[in-house]
Amino acid sequence: MTTKAATTVTSATSGWSLLLTLARRHRVRMAALALTAFVGAMLEAAFLVLLTTTLLAVAGGENQITAPGRVSLSLWTALTLAATAVILRFVLAVLAVRLAATMSAKVRYAQRIELAHAYLYTAWEVQQAEPSGRLQELLTSFVGRVNMAVTAATQAVTAALSLVAFLAASLVIQPVAALAVLSILALLGAILTPLRGRIRARAATTNRADLAFASNVAEFGALPLEMHVFGVQRPIAERVSELTRTATDNQRRVQLLSGLLTPTYTLFVYAAILGAVILLSRIGTDDMAGVGSVMLLMLRSMTFGQQITNVSGIISAAIPSVQLLDATVAKYRAQAANTGRAQPPALTPLVLDAVSFAYAPDRQALDAVSLTVTAGSATGVIGPSGAGKSSLAHLLLGLRRPARGLVTVAGVDLADIDRAWWTSRVAFVPQQPQLFTGTVAENIRFFREGISEQDLHRAAAAANVLQDIQSLPQGFDTHLGERGSQLSGGQRQRISIARALAGSPELVVLDEPTSALDPESEALIRTSLAGLHGDIALVVVAHRMTTLDLCDTLVVMHDGKITAAGTRAELQRSSEFYRRALELAGVS
């Protein structure tokens, strides 16, 4: 799914409802946070009222104050209660901070786990279609924005309850002034709604720009050799600058719109308080302690109102990220890798029966292909680029499903096979070996349980790489650096073959395993494959004819079809492509 399509999907689900769903997962902490905020605000309001009335009493030379509810208190009693309220307010504030921090950490953890697991268990063709850098950007920046939105939502809840507490106290003390301010605030909320809508729209544009930036930078980062050889640093730098400029400009606009919320809010709140003062001056009042308390409460409540306004801007900016993340997880889960329950008695015969496959309606990759792989056989697949060889390998591995025809394992549809059973018996060696940052043993074992030290040595010996490993400083425990950078291309390829053999597979598919290797490395790999002949079913996709010497049967592909199949002698008689390939390779 493209970014544009993903954005279209997000419109079906309200960002606010998604935030509420996230909040419900932490409803106990949210409830505790809300209660803490409300009680803390009531304590702060009580402190401000007691402080105001005490100061007015001191200024008037009085020894008693009249608290709300017509309760008479001595000055020392009032001050003691005020101090107690401040201390309790601080304790509750610390508790609220701890609750908010814990919930924020749990949201970030849960979002990353949910997204990562959904991606890992989705079908391989979905993973392959994802742009470079997309998952990383989603797991970092986008999860960060979701976490920011949830954090902002918790702040909004605490600020809103604090504001309610202060307004309630104001209504009790001086209802006329409090109602005047509330009316202005209600008008303010209506005025700011369109601005928040513009923030959401601009944030959605920013998301698309950020994903494009991440994808392009990931692609450029994978091309350092080509960049230096062709001397294209300048145009690539200009392209990165253009992408950066687009992403940065969108972020600037979101920040600008978000920043307008606070001064707009402040203007209207001060206008509300000023209006309340004008109203009181017209109608008159003899309750100066009450008026003073209300003004102080209103000024303090402005802080909570500002906080609500600020976080509403943050939430509006983050909602498109929340929606995109939710839509992406839903897409991954809807296209989970297929698995069945059947466990045939054997992996072979593996049969492709009139199989057709297309990447798109106008991109036919395979057309009515039939092939049988038997136990211990070695099948070579040759043909020009774009003939469908890799697509054939993907179907044999069960990574893709045919549009028409059937792939069967000992007579059972591959779609009905238990995936764990299947993957424990099948292995793959790609053209470009993919090693990760870790030790030799970790790369050969490749996260699989049950592979012993003896299995590692056996696989390394079969792949003709054991001697190379033993010559390393710590042998199998040697750290290979980032993506195996300390090994040569031939060593990485043989490590890849050892990885395939470590699990004792019944079938190994090799896609151009020697195309980028020197003659010595190729000879070592040919020796490795020859040693497997008869014990493991091999399917070798190759351009180099020498790599196919061990194969019992050769298959020639062209335009997604098998045009010839048979032994080398048979193909020399029946296939012009094969004869031409032998001639170009200098093989008689």
C-alpha cells in the first residue's frame, strides 16, 4: 500500500477515537491520574482562597478571616491549612508525574511491539513491497508522535480537571464573575476549532513528506559505492536538500499553526477577565475578599487553559500519525502470512502444476509453469534476466502464492501446510548474503533454537568455510562487525550457505549463489554444493554454467515459461538458448 493509500485508509477512523482506545488500555492509571489532578487542583484552589482572604484580613488589621461557607478561622489556623494544602498538592503532583511517565513509557513500548509484531507476521510479499526505511520511520518518529499525543492527552485531562476545580471554586465564591469568564471561554473554544482542523491537515502532509524523506535517505544510504564511482554526490546532496526542505517547511507550518493557539487563547482569557471586572464595576460588590479570590483563581486557571490549548495543538498535529500507524497495523494483520496445519510425511515430491503468477495485471511473471522436485535431486534453472527465475524460486519457497495452478508437497496444497513444519525443512541462499551485526555463530544459527555447536561445525564444514572461521581471532565467537563487514564476499556467501545447512533442510533453493564471486570462491561453493548432491534436494538458479555442473536436470525459462527441460545432453540438442549460453561461457 502506498503512503497515499494508507492516508486514505486513515480517514475512516477518527483519531480521537483511536486515542480513547489507547487511553482505555490504561484506564486504571488514567483514573488515578484524573483523581490526583482534581484533588490537587482543589487543594491549590483552597490555598489561593485562604491566602487571598488572609492577606486582606492582615491589610485590614483583623485577626479572623471568613472562609467560603461562612466559616470563621483565625489567621494562624488559615495559614496552617494553607501550608498543609500546598504540601499535599506537591505530593499529589509528584504522584501524577510518576503516573504519567509510566503510562507514556508503556504506550511507547506497546505501540512498538504491536507494529513490529504485525510487520514480522505479515506476508513476505507485503514486507518486500514496503519502501526502504518505512518501518524504521514508523517505529521511531511515528511511534514518538503517538506517544506525544497520549502524553498530551493525559496533560489535557489533568489540566481540564484542574480547570473544572478552579471554576467550581469560583462559582461558589462569586458566581457572576465566574459565569462571565465561562461564557467567553466557551466562545473561545468555538473560535479555535477551525485552527485545530488546519493543524491536523498540515500534519497529514508532514507525515507523507517524512515517509518520503526516510525512504529516499535509506535508498541513498545503500548506494555509497555507486555514488563515489559515478561521482554523483552533488545531485544526491541536492535531492536530499530538496526532501529536507519539503519536510522542514511542512513541520514549520505545523509549528506555526500550533504556536498561534497560545497567544489567541491568552488574548481572549484576559479579555474575559477584563470583562468580568467591568461587569462587577457596573453592578457593584461589597465582597472584596470573594472578588479577589475569584480573580486570583481565574488568573491561575488561565495556566490550565493555556495548557489545554497547547496540548490540543499537539494532539491535532499527532492525530494523522495515530491514524496512519493504526491503518498500517491493520494492513499488516489483514495480510498475515498464510499457514495451515497439514504435515505431510515428506517434503518431496514438490510439484508446481501449471502455475501462473503476476505482480500486476500487466506484469505476468510466470505462465503455466510445471516442475517437479524430488528427494536428493539437483535442478538448475537458467534463462535471461526477467525470465521469471526468481519468481519461480519464491513460489518453491512458499513466499508467494500462485494466481492459477497449484503447488503441492507430497500431494498436499502448500497453502495448507503448517508453516513451522515447512520452514524447518526448507532453506534459501540469496545472491547477496544478508548478515547482521553479531558473531559468526549467531549469523549461522540465525535466531533458530535447537541448533547445537556440533550443527554449526557440521554446516560450516559442508559450506567449506570452517577453516576460515577457525582462523578468526575468536573462531565462531568472533564478532563480524556491522552486517559482516569483516568478511570477504566469498566468505559471506559461504556463511550464508552454512546458515542454510545448519537446520538440516530437505530442500535448499539457491538464487545466483556465485554470480558476484571470484573463481576461487566459486570453486569452493561448487565443491560445497557437490557434497550435498543426493542428500538434499537442490534448486539452483544461475547464469554461470559452471555452477550448474552438478545438476541432474536443467530448466530453461523465457518470458515466464519453461521452454526446455532435461539433462545437459538433451538441452544441447533441444535448446538454442542453452547452446548459446555454453558458447558464451566457453564451455564445450
